[in-house]
Amino acid sequence: MSSEQDKETTRRLAIRAQIDENLKRVYARTASEELPDRFKDLLAQLKAKDSSGEPGKGGGS
């Protein structure tokens, strides 16, 4: 491999590493955000339906 190819490969690897770091940072920030109230309400409604024991709804034990 030529020196020019080595430089290009190194540059591409550095760019990929920077993209990986940025994606991880965005994911971590998003994952740590609080769930919006409307989603909490929807989850509560689904749990209530699931625990009500309605037959044929795919829930319950």
C-alpha cells in the first residue's frame, strides 16, 4: 500500500470513529430523556386494559 493510500485509510477510519462517537452521544442523550406525558398516559391505558382480563386481547396470565 502506498503512503497516500495509508493516509486515506487513516482519514476514513478517523471519520468513522467520529461518526460512531457522535451517534453514541446522541443515543445516550435521547435514552436518558424523560418519557413524554402522553406516552406515559398511553402506557397506563394499555396496562389497565391488559390487567382487566379481557378475553381474546392477548394479555393476562
